[in-house]
Amino acid sequence: MKLHSRQSSVSGRPGVSGPARMDRRLGAVLRKLKHGDVAVIDHLDLDRSSAEALLDRGVRAVVNASPFISGRYPNLGPELLARAGVLLVDDVGPDVFTQLKDGATVRIVDGVVVTGFGEVARGRELGVDDVVMLMDQAREGLATQLQSFTHNTTEFLRREQDLLLHGLGVPDLRTRMAGRPVVVVVSDFDHEADLRRLRRFIADQGPVLVGVDAGADALLARRMTPDLVVVGEEGLARGSAAVQTGMVSDLALTKAREVVVHADSSDRLIGADRLERLGVRAQRVAASGTSEDIALLIADTQGASLIVTVGTHATLDEFLDRQRSGLASTFLTRLRVGPRVVDAKAVPVLYAGRLHAWHLALLLLASVLVLLAAVAATPVGEEWWQAVRDLLPAATDNALDLVT
């Protein structure tokens, strides 16, 4: 992830300037963004994964038609951008999409967005302190959101009870997971550090490697081939090159030993034609929720002995930061697989490594040397050592006689 500091604009004037890349859909903006651009979006309560995607594209400023933090819940995206030095202006209104042309150079000063033709939008500029204050206020109103969450969770369990309670709908895989550890890698900004922590565990245990969307590319980047790729619309529908956060590359899809596609509960999946073009034969799971949760359920129903997660959302803040459609899915999935799941950050603390044969040989050799040194320090040992030294000249002479 690239972190950028706010810079002064050209000609010594304050503020930030750059080409505006705009669309109401964040995914469409991400496809167009280049380093130093200004993103113009309409995204209420920007979540952390979206903020990471914007940072990865090198965005200089983000102008939001809606509030970054509405107060419904403490979403993590704005704070991540603000602490990275990205200029934030929100609540400029939907008219910005009619007043501003995509690609036009804009200048942002004190929450005002201007072009060569004058002011086109005006909003609220947010710094780190402003974001922290709004987050504190959002946490105070969280009780109302939790009540709504309880209702959504009940509805989700009613719809997906066969999958959650009985594992129905999970395909039979060629990859054997029963009795084996499984490592599930989800696209996340911290996956490289987590995979480094798991290097010894993976080398010793030989776990099943599962990549979720772009998590498959994270495995390939560490020279590990995924045994299974679980991919949904997020990973398929954005084109054929892995330039967007969350999208899986063609290489990962074709090199994976097995692929499972995650469609929604109506069995609809945008981007499935991409698999046909690549000649990838994939099995299908139709369920609401997230692809990350489907991967965990597959590992659980297939009898994995342990599930190690990389880049999943494990903390309370991250859990609350999920999109509303995925919140109930994540909560119930965690309840289902909880006894088998451990986060990658905890593995180095819990796992010291497998004992190899050469470890035992080295320990035995050290023990023998210590024992010989102890015996040599005793009177009996000194007599033995003297006898050995007396025998050495005689043995040397006999060897020379045999040679000659």
C-alpha cells in the first residue's frame, strides 16, 4: 500500500490539485485512477477495504458527494485515508457529477473544488482530528445499529440455514482437506507480513492453500500455488488484468488446482464468462454473504483440522466496518467455524516448528560431547585418556608398516 503526504499545488497556491476521475460507483473510479489523481465518488460511510483500494491507486484527494461518516456506525475508511495524508472533502452533493467533467484538472482549497471555470462544488474538509471526533460520535449511536443487526442476522440464518447448519450446497472437491490444516488468504493490505509469519508453518505442515479473490495472487507472489481459489463477483467482474484491489488475475485462476465460484443466492454471477474464456472449469456455490465466508465454510465442512486466516476481518472494529449485506454472514460464519479458526498473527506465538531428524542428531551429538568432557575431567577419565594417547603412536607405527 502506498502512503502519500498532502502536497501544495502548483504556483505556490495552497491546496491540492490533479485530474478528477469521477463516477458514482467506486469500482468504476478505481479503474480510471492513476497516481496523483483526485477521486470524485458517492460512497456513504467509506469502509476500510475501499480506502485501501484508493490508497493503492495513489490517490491524492477524495471528494465524496455523500458523508464519509454518517454516524450510523464507526467505519474505518476515512481515518485510514486521513492518516495517510490524503485530502478528504465530503458532503459536496450530487450536483458535482453534472458540474464537473471527468478528467478535468481541479484544485481543492478549504473544501472548495474549483476548475478553470470557477467553483464547481463545496463541502466539508476533514482532517485526522475531525475524523476521530466523528468516529467517537458514531460509536455512541451504535446501539441502534446493533438492534438492526440482530434482525438481519435472524433473517440471514433463516435463508441460509441449510448451508450454515448442515453444510448443504458446498461442492465435493478433489482437494483433500479432511484432517489437514488449511490456510485461507483474503486480499488485504497486511497479507504480505502475515504470510511471512506463516513461512515456517507452511513449510512444516504442508497445509491446503486457499485464495479468496485477489488472495490467490498474494500466494503466487510468495511463490506458493493455491490449491483452491474461491472467487465471486468482486474478483471476476472488473476485467482481465489484476489492476484492481479484490480482483483475481488470469494467472491465479489458471494455475490454481481447483476453482469454486461464489454466486448470489439467486445463482446470479457477473463475470462468469471470464472463466469460460480462460477454459477454467469451476464448481459453483450459490449463497448470500461474502466469498471470504464461503471459503471458511468450505474448509469447515470438508473437515479441516485447523483454519488459519490471513487478511480476514477479526477485530470488533473491522467486523462493524463490513458492508451491511455481509455483516450477518460474517458473524454467523465465525460462530460456525470458531473452534477451528486461528488468525495468522497468532501462529508464530503458538507454533514453534516441527522437530526434524537432524535436530535430534545434533542434540545427541552435543550430549555425547558433553558426556565425554565430563568423563575426561574425572580421575578414571584421565587414565582412559592417557591410555588412548599411549596407543596412538603404536597404532600409527603399525599403519606405516602395513603401507610399506
